[in-house]
Amino acid sequence: MPAVSKCYVASAKRTAYDVGKMATAKNLGVGLAPSPLSIGGLALTGHALLAPMAGVTDPTMRRIASRLGASATVSEMVTAAGVARGDRETSMRLARAGEGPRVIQIAAREPEEMAAAARSAEAAGADWIDINMGCPCKRVTGGLAGAALMRDLDQAARLISAAREAICVPLSVKMRLGWDDSNRNAADLAQRAEAEGAAMITVHGRTRQQFYSGRADWRAIAAVKASVRIPVIANGDCAGEDDAAEMIEKSRADGVMIGRAAMGQPWIVGDIAHFLKTGKRRAPPTAAQRAEIAREHLEGLVRSMGASAGLRHARKHLAAYVDRLGRPTESNARRALVTTDSIDEAGRLTERIFLMGHFTEQGAAA
């Protein structure tokens, strides 16, 4: 029997995930209205999620992505130690972002730490807890957490069991294909996660040793999907609607998770969700709409982090918004935007870059 808490069992009985009603991969992306994706009884609006990215998917970005149609957004990873300390950065990452489900991702090495962090996240209002078993960075794997757990499946199972027993909300696990090409054990870990009560698996189609090099292997995710009955989400190198359709076809996954492609265009997650549901593409935002979203992101960061820290954090986002314009930008203006220490100047430069000269040679609005 899976190690699940009594409250989770009661919830699962009321709204169990119906495998028989799952959409087949061929239905996704052609507008045949696939069955809603459900995570442990928590129904999502679609099949495209925003990935957790440390230092990137801040609450404001997640709020924007949620408002623009993302089916769910996952917090930046929080460590069990950070949750225990209750530091400001961790508290910010635990904050609600948007109207969608509040998903908190946790990294830990010891079951007791995982259980305590999961309880704290649930108490803070999390609707769903995700365990990080895929982060490749040395700071995390050096502490024997993240992707390092794919080298110790017994410990990974203990962590999942500890979290599952500690909380009443759904639990998911994010992993990679394995530690390296000689140890692609994602299917084994997925089976153990399901047995311990996980309600969803997300697989990044690379090994830890690849980091972010090469191309994600979407076909390899199909072996994970075939090994479990719970939903599987494919992650890695999804840059748009066509990629999403191909990912679903090759991986046989139930949905996709978008990471780096959402920088500078957080609406892309909603675009993909809309496409997978209807088979139709949404019109891209105009330059004026992009400018408004960029300003919203800047202002949200300043409110949550303070003027100085918020502006510093916003620089990489502002640069990404500019770079996603798809047209030449005056280099001096871009440089000034990502180096200014004035919030007012950042606003003026955003206006200048996005709106000045936003007419094409034919005179139509870009």
C-alpha cells in the first residue's frame, strides 16, 4: 500500500483521477477537447504548466503567466533549511501567485526535513507540493538533493513517503531521465513515486550530467509514461505550440511544462495551453501589450522586493522582454534599461524601446 495520509485518502476517494477518461496523445493539439488534467483530484484548466526556475519564476512572473492562461505555475525551489529558517526569500517564494493552484517545490535530503517543509508549505496555503529530484546544479546535488537522489532511489522513496504522510494536498515529483546515460532510471523512480502516493510526475528529457546541453530526449519520456498510471508531464526545450504538439506525440505525456522559453514572454504558457485545448493559435501580444506586461513585472518586483532589489532582479526579465520583440533594438537604450538604478527611468526606457517605432514599413501596428 502507498504510504499516504488519511486526509489524502479521503480526498482521493471523492475525486479520484480517472485514467479511463484521459485524453490520448493524438487528441492533444488538434482541438478535440481532451479530458481535464487532474492532479490528485485537483482539476487543472489545461495541459501547459510553467516550470520552476530558481531566480526566474518569481511570484510576479507566475502571477502574469497564470493570468494569461497557464494551467499551473510552480514556485522557485525552496529548500527545507530555508523553510525552517523562515527567511525573507523563502517566504516570498511561498507567496501566492495568481488565481491558479499554489504549487510549492521543495528540495531536501532527509525525510524529517522534507516532512517539516511540506507541512509548513501546506500551512502557508500550498494547494500542491512538488519534490525536486531533478535540479542539476552542484550546490544542490552536492548536498545530495535534487538530481543526486536519482542515484539513491531508496532515499528518494523515503522522502516521497515522508512528504505524503505529512500533508493532505496532492504531491508530485519532478525528475530527470537519470544521473547520466548509463543510469537512465526515471521509470524506476516514477514507479516508486507512484507507489508512495505521488499524484503526478514531471520528467525533464535530459540526464543530470547533460545539464542543459544538447536537445531534450522527448521519446525517452514515453518509457516513464508507460510505467505508471498517474499523469506524466514532459519538460525540456518546449519553445512554442509546435514543440508542444511534438512533445506530446513523442513522449505520450499528459501535458507539457515550459521553462526557459517563458522568459520575456510569460504568455507563451497560456498560448500553448490554448493550442493544446483547441488546436488554434492565439494572436501574439502587440508591442504596447508587451510593454504593459514588462512594466507590470517590474512594478510587481519592486513591491515585493523593495526598490533596489526589485529593480536589480527585474533586469534579466526586462532584457528578455526586449530580446523577444523580434526586431532590432537600439543597443544604447537596451544597455541603459538593464543598468539603470532608477525605477522611473526604467519605465521611460521600456516605453521608448517597446513603443517608439512600433509601426512596420506598411504602417500597421506591430
